[in-house]
Amino acid sequence: MSGFYVGSSTSSDSGSDLPYPTPLQRSDFLAPNFSPATYLYTLHNRHQTLEDLRAELRSRSQLLSKELLDLVNSNYQDFLGLGRSLKSGDEKVEEVRVGLLGFRKEVEAVRGRVVGREDEVRELVGERVEVRRQIAVGRALVDYEARLALLEGQLMVETAGKPAVAGGFDEASDSEEDESDDEEGAYSMSVSKLRRHVMQYRLVQEVGRQVGEEHPFIMAQTHRLVKVRNTLLLDLSSALQQAKAAGAAGKDRTMKILSVYADMDEAAEAVKVLKSSKTT
């Protein structure tokens, strides 16, 4: 090098006592955020003249150019092969594009079949739900008819010109419940039997509500249910009048019969019977 930078007036004119600057590091130029101005600023404390620094940078540039040329010469055949492959690249890209279009069409076709199958399954599930609902309604209608016919038989109600047929409950159980009424001998019907008939009547009503009171079958049985209701009210009215006629001895029975009216949700009818018994 031609000389060294003298840092102060106390230094010798030749600068031979100053240390040689270290070579510029190749890694400094490879930094991702390399900036020439910033790099030169970091060299302000370097003991080297500006001309020597320029000479070293030119030498480094020539060395890099030589390395690049050697790299190209050593890989010349590979560069030529790369050029030839790039010339036919458009054809390969077109082949890939056509393949992708075909794959897209296949995917769309599969998607269409899946959507169609989904709609078919949804429709079948809806039909199955509807069938189950209709089966449940059919069973409820059978239950409604059975309960209503049983109650008609127990109340001896004639329907559609057919004579009433008694039955349905075990006579032994009836007699046991009747015997539990202490005053059975003085009255025509026990309170327990009246209550049982009312509970059966309410069950028939509940089944009808579950099916739907506007269902054609339920509406067709309205006249039968009205006859059952009227028969029950007639039996309750007779039992209540008998209990009231017994005076103080029938007070407890009167309260029981009034509770049966309440179970039947016919408290207003009980009031009418009580008022009519007072007037008479």
C-alpha cells in the first residue's frame, strides 16, 4: 500500500509505526441490509488513506468479477441446458394448465353428484320423519278409540244406535274400591268409581289434544265424548244431590264429590247443582 493515515501530530511523518489495516471482510458485503454509505462510515477509524481504500475496493471488485467469470465457465454446459429447457417451458406450462382444467372439471362433477346425493338423503330423512309422525298419530288414535269405547262401556252409554256393553275393569278391583267407601250401602255409586271415570275421561281428552282437536277422526268422535261428559255430569249430579240430602252425615261425601267436579274441570256445574238443590 502507498501509505497510512496519521491520526495526530505526534505521529511520525512516514507512519511506519502504525499497524497495517486488516483486509476487508467478504462477509461485510454479504449482509442483507448492506449500505455503502453506512459501511464506509464504519471505516472512519481505519488507519488507511483514501487512495489505498479505493485501491483495495477495486481489487476486491476485480476479484469478484474473476470469480463470477470462472463460475460461468465452469457451469457453461448447465447454463446452455437451462436455456434450452426454458425454450420449451411454454409447452410444459400449457400441458399443466390443460391437466388442471381437466382435474377441475372432474372435481366439479364429483361435487355435483355429492350435492345431489345430499338433497336425496335430506328428502328421504324428511319422509322417514313424516312416516314416524304418522305412525305415532295412528297409535294415538287407536288409544283414543280404545279408551273412549272402554269408558262408554263402563258408563253404559249407547253410541250410534249400538247398545252399551259394560266391561273393561276387573270387577274384583271395583268391589274392593267400592268397599273402601264407608257409606256405599246408602248411595247408588261410590266416589272412587266416579273419580276413576272422570280420570279416564280426562285421559281421553288429553290424547285428543295430543293428536289435534281438529283431526278428522277426533272431530268425528265429538258427539261420543259429549255423551260421555253428559253421563258423567248426570252421575255426579245424582251423587251430589244424594250427599246433600243426607245432611251432616253426607258432608264429607259432598266434599269428595266436589273435588271430583274440580278434577273434571266442571266446577261451574257443581255450583249449578248446589243452587238447584237449595231451591228445592
